[in-house]
Amino acid sequence: MTLAPDLGTLSPKALRTEVLRGIREGRPRAGPLQVHIDVTNTCNATCVTCWDHSPLLKVPRPPEWKRRRLDFDRFCALLEDLGAMGSVRAVLLSGMGEPLTHPRIYEMIAEVKARGWHLTLITNLVAADIDRLAQAGVDQLLVGIHGVTPAAYSAFHPGWTEQQFFQMCRHLRVLASAGVRCRHVQVVNRDTASQVVDMVRFGQVFHADRVNYKLASLSGGTEACATTPEQRAWLLAEAIPDARTLARELGVPTNLGLFERQVRTAVADTHAITPIEVVGCFMGHVYARVTTEGEVLYCCNTRARVDTLDTAPLSALWRGARWQALRDRLRAGAYLEGCDRCGKFEQNAKWSERYRAFAGEAAWRAATGQP
């Protein structure tokens, strides 16, 4: 596998071109541009839609799994390896739990920023040392809101009350005053569907740089909290158009176009929320994820496991046979279980458009398994 030399010196445009060339060749010419690192499985919330902590799960995660967190020294070693690859421009810190519960999270943030990378943190904000977080240099926060009234918020977060809701609101105000970019993530299920329009107003009040809607991706028992057929019909006929109009009036950026696409897909197939076969998968050229256990994932789908850091560093695995086998499989359109709920669908859609413009229709079809 040939990697372009001196990746660290390339401009964003030149690096993107190397990625596109790699897609055309079927093998990456660069390493990942973004790496998602899970730092803890511990969570302070029990969101009803969560695959790991929902009280609706038929088979709950064991307590020992929920206590796991990424060792700080292993975290730093991973960053050193990523730095040596030269391609990484962004790191996302998250977890199958709440990253702000990790006792060394602010040190982890500092280590990422010391390397000059763009840093995104996914959080519900409730556990934040908010003044410290506001000054930590995080480039963007993806804040899980999931309900814009205490009642809806509490229904989505069993065990939480208006206390946590108003604490989250206070933290959003501090971050807005400090000029920290906050993107609101609004997972839509039976409890929050009625608030799709109000989520735009909430975004304006708390200065969201965008409101990201996501139809709940459900499995393992959490299907019980899905939107109803009546709610989905209402979303398409009234709520999404009204939310789009209000967003234009208030100047609030959203991803309502993607959300509408998700809802339409779910209307046709209640088990699916993203038509991944229409855009193809490009994550094997731009993205990687590492779990608290050191497992290396192809994407955010936990079924797309490549290997573990105990076998080799990520830089070696990226060039290895297992990663390439997954690239080849997904390039052919042979998707994995869970790909119809792709968590990177928006990114895949963007790379699909870029590659189509770069290489042409025939090459795009060959890279996406299109007939």
C-alpha cells in the first residue's frame, strides 16, 4: 500500500486530493483524517435510545464493562502513533459513555490540542466543570440535548429531572458567552418527536452553531421507544417543513434535509434510517475509531471491527490486510449489519459527492457497488 510522502506538509486541499486518488485506486494513499477515540464506557445518563445504557435493553451491559476507561498512557501512545502518520487533522473524543466522567479528560483535551489538531467532544454537559471546559480549547462540542422541555428531557433521560435539564441550559449559556462552538444533537424518538420545531427555537436561544437532528437508531430492545407511524407521517407532512421555515427565519443552521431523508427511509423500512447503498461508504479512507478496550473499528459501527492495539499500532493496522478486506467488501456494496443505520451517513454523503465530481460517474459507481 503506497502512502503519499510528507502528508503532514500537505494543504487541506492537497490532502483531500490524495484521499480521492486512494479511493479511485481502492487503497488509501493517506492515513485517516479523523480519529474517534472512546475514553470511557461509564455514563451518568441512561438515555432510552442508547445501545449501551438504556433501561430498555433486553441484555444490559455488564457492570465491569461500564467501569472501563481508556488508560491515559495508552491514550498518549495512540496520539504519538497518529502524529507519526501525518494525515490526522481532527480528533473526536467520546465514549460509549460520557467522556467528561473520565478523571483525566481535561489532560486528554490538552494533549490533543498540544498537537494542533481540531478537537470535537461529544457530551451531555451535565458532568462538566464548565468553567474549565470553556477554557480548554475544544474546537467544537456536540451536545446531546434530546428534548427542549424538562418533561421531554426527563422522558428521554430516565432518572434525570428538571435539575439536570436546567444545569445543561446553564452550561450552554456559559459556553455561548465564552464563544465555544456548540452543535446541538437532537435524537428524535417517541418522546421528542413533538418538539422538532421547538428544537430550532432552543438552538437560537442557546446560540447553537447548528441543530443536528437524528432519527433514533434502535436495536436490542430500544425499538420500544421508536417514533410511531403517525409521528413519522406528521414529521414529513408538517413538522419538518415548519422547522425548515422557522430555521430560515431565525438563521439557525440545521441538517433537516438529511433528517427528512432518514424519516422517509424509516417509513419505507422501519429497521433502516439511512440509504447507505445510495451514497456508498468511504470511511475506510478517512476515519478510524478506537474503543476503551483498544479495539480498532473501521467506523462507528461496533460490528466493523478491524483488530486491537494489542496486535499492532493503528498505523500498522491501517495498512494491513483486515482493514483492506473491509474496504474491498464495502466498496462492492456488501454492507454489514447496522450499516442501514450508518452513524457517518452525512460524512459519507459528502465524500460521495466529492468523489463523483473528482472521478466521474463510472468510477463513482465502481467505488460504491452501484449496478
